Amino acid sequence: MTPQDPAPSSDESLMAAISHFLGFLVALIVWATRKDKSRFVRFQAIQAMAFDILVCVAALVGIGCMVTFIFGVLALGIGDIAILGNQANPTAEPVRTLVALMTAVPLLIPCIVIPVAGLIFGARLIATIQTFQGKDFRYPWLGAVIERYQEH
């Protein structure tokens, strides 16, 4: 949206807000039905879809890293678990640490997921409120990339 564009109507603001709040599928529907009618709605719907794609890719990468880490720790420790029975064995202490780490990692997952989910919801909520008020919301970095893409 450029400075010379007129302020969005209440209908345009509502469609943009719905795109941000309800996620990818709704943003796709809004974009498909309103892309030729409003530059504001088109930009906000594309931005909402891009944000959701970015969040999904980041989640998949995070899950992949976590699964790789857990299975890597398991692979390192599985052969040495028998050592735990022998308290006199000097190599038992690193194995105990490895087993403790394998136990702690699943407990740490909510400590990572809950704050990240809160940040994502917060960003989506801010986008929803600002576009509902008719303001031109832009996600950091993502908004500029999408704007450059739309110019071409």
C-alpha cells in the first residue's frame, strides 16, 4: 500500500483482519475473492499466508531438529545402558548423564513450544488489530519481501 492509496473501507479492513487471524486457508479464500478489488486486502492476505507458511516451515525444522537430537542421544547411549548396572565402572557416569538428558529433553519441549506459540499468536493478534483499524501492517522483514514480490 502506497501513501497515495485511499484508506481502506471497513469491509476491506475486516477482510484483512480475518486473513491474519484465521490463518492460511481463510487468507487464501480472501485473497482469491478480493485480490482484484483491493490492493490493501491483497497485500494483507498474501502476507498472512506467507507468515503461516514461514511458521509451518520453522515448526517442521524445529521438530526435525528435536527428533534428530532425541534419536541421536538414544543412538549414542543405547549400547552403553548395560554399563549402568555396574556401579564400579568409571564409564557409567557419562552414561547416567546421557540417560538424564534423554529424560529431560521431552520435559523441556513445552518450555520452548509455549513461549514460541505465544509469540506467534501475539504477532497474529497485533496484525489483526492493526488491519482491522485500517492501518497498513507489515511483519518485520516479511512485509518488505512481499512488497518487492508484488511490484514485479
